[in-house]
Amino acid sequence: MTSLDDLPIRDDLRGKSPYGAPQKHVRIELNVNENTHPIPEPVARDIIESLARAILTINRYPDREFSQLRDSLAGYLGHGLTRDNIWAANGSNEILQQIMQAFGGPGRSILGFPPTYSMHSIIASGTGTRWVSAERDTDFQITPRTAVAAIREHQPDIVIFCSPNNPTGTPLSLETIEAAYDATDKIVIVDEAYAEFAPSGAPSALALLPGRPRLIVSRTMSKAFAFAGARLGYLAADPSVADALRLVRLPYHLSSLTQAAAVAALHHSDEMLAMVDDIARQRDRIVERLTELGYHPWPTWSNFVLFGGVENPSEVFETLLEQGIIIRDLGIPGHLRVSAGTEAETSAFLDALAALS
Ligand SMILES: *Cc1c(COP(=O)(O)O)cnc(C)c1O
């Protein structure tokens, strides 16, 4: 057998590590911010009926423009968006990859603000886009001033924000996004994978789209919609953005089955999202209880909590894992991250952690 080092791989990929969140199947999985509530059975049945219809024409390529799905996604998002403003792919990771293929690539750079979603820099590396990091302010915030200063210094081809930010849960103000947009004539992405978990009435970057053709808001059905296994991410932007992505996407990248499943799920968005409030309650409960236990949870608008004050994160991680509970050690000193699960899962995590303290 040959090792990776022996293969004629691209020089810029040598020594890189792949995405590696442990995928262990244990009793309680609170490590990758999935929605741990299964989808309601009547909705599942409706999705299966759609899949059954779609399979009868599976000998044909799918609708390359996934028009019905884009209509459904536009209807779900509101904000006056129509099909032309929407693009979709196999997860928002593929959305981000297509954006970097079209607007980044060799000789170009993307600016992000760690600690943030690890896939942003991994997708940059896969597309040959240079990743540039800028510092956040205290408490993981990014003020308009900080964003503008970083853009002026690095002159990136793409700026990427994550709002609320993974892994910290920190929200981002629309003022920062507006200021960043005005400070560049390049692309600004806001990754809103967790938008549905924000307090009701919280502003989304979708509100900034009118008049800002270089702004892209990416969303996913993986988290709030409990649809991670289906792989459906999407974006909202000026219609010309989709024209750019048509140049780099593979033809027929969204299978007929994916399209059918997502359209059916979006018909039931109220039921699919019914668990969001409960998850937010469990998240708030985690924050409260961790505080009582002497940890330092960070304010969060997502379905997970990053908490500090952990003396030995890898030891706590391993001890919980021995009890069949997996959370996430992201290598941030003194910190661990946990996803809000069902009430029972959340209790099991909190009780196990309390027993350690
Ligand atoms: C989970 C997550 C995603 C979702 O990726 P998919 O490919 O849509 O499953 C995107 N961005 C962030 C910040 C995430 O945490």
C-alpha cells in the first residue's frame, strides 16, 4: 500500500487534515449540532410518497434548475424573495464550495474570523483559495470597526461571517455586515446555518439583500429542519450570483430524490420546525445549569453551547464518552461544546457532568 505522501497530490494539499468530527454511534450524540428529534411520522410518510413518485422517473436526469425546490425555499424564507434569488446544493458546504470555486480559487483569498466553523477554511483549501484569519473582539464579537479594519488590511476576494457563529453561538449585528459590505467591492457571505434558533424577531442578513448584489446568505436544512442526512443547503442572493454558480456546479448536482424529499419537507415546514422552540428551551437550560455548576457558558443564539471553565477538556470528553455521551472538544483551551438535544438527552448530559464536578 502507498501512503498519501507518495502520491502526486497538489503541493498545497500536502500535510492538510480532513474534516474529522468523530462519528461515533453512542447512546447520546450531542457533538455535531444535529437536531436530535426525529421528524414527525406523518411528514415522513408524505416525504416517502414524494420519493416513490420521483423514483418512477429516475431513469431521467433531474431538473437541473430544481425550479420547484427553489420556489419552495423562496416561499419558506419570505423577505420578498423569489425562485431567482435562490440556489441550492448538497448541503450548505457544497454551496460554500461553489461560491469559492466561482469567486475564490488560486491567487485569491477568503477572510474569516476564527474560532469559526472549521469547514470554511477546509473548503478554502480544497478550492485553492488562500484562507486569511482576522481577530475577533472580546467575547467573540465582531464590531463594524474590526470587520472594516480586517478587510482594509487583507483586501480579501471573499469575506465570510458565521451568524450565529459556530462554535461560539455568538450573534452578529447587521451593522457589522453592512459595514463590511461597504468596505469591499468583493463578495460577502453570511453563513446562517443556525438562524432558526435565534430569538424570534432577531434580524437576518436576508433583510440586507435588496440593493446588495455581492451579499450572499447561506442556509441549510441540516439543523433546524432535522434534515442533515438528506443534504440540502441553499443560499439567497441577487439572481446574478446563481448565474455565477451555474458556471462551476456539476450538471444535475441535486438528485431527483433530494429535490423530492426537500420539497415535501418544506410543505410541512411548520411541523418540521415545531421542535425548534423546545431545542431553544433545552439550550437555555444548559446555559443555566452549567452556570450553576461553575462553568462559563457563552451567550448563544444557536442550538449548542460553548462553555469555558473546563479544567481538562479532553478528560471530561473521554469520561462522558465512556458513559455513552459524545460532545465536542474543538481544541479551544478550557472549553467544550455541547448540542442541545431532547429533554432526556440534555438531562443525561447535565447529570453526568454534575457528577464530575
Ligand atoms: C452545520 C453547519 C453547516 C451545515 O452544513 P450542511 O452542509 O448544510 O450540512 C453550515 N455552516 C455551519 C456554520 C454549520 O455549523
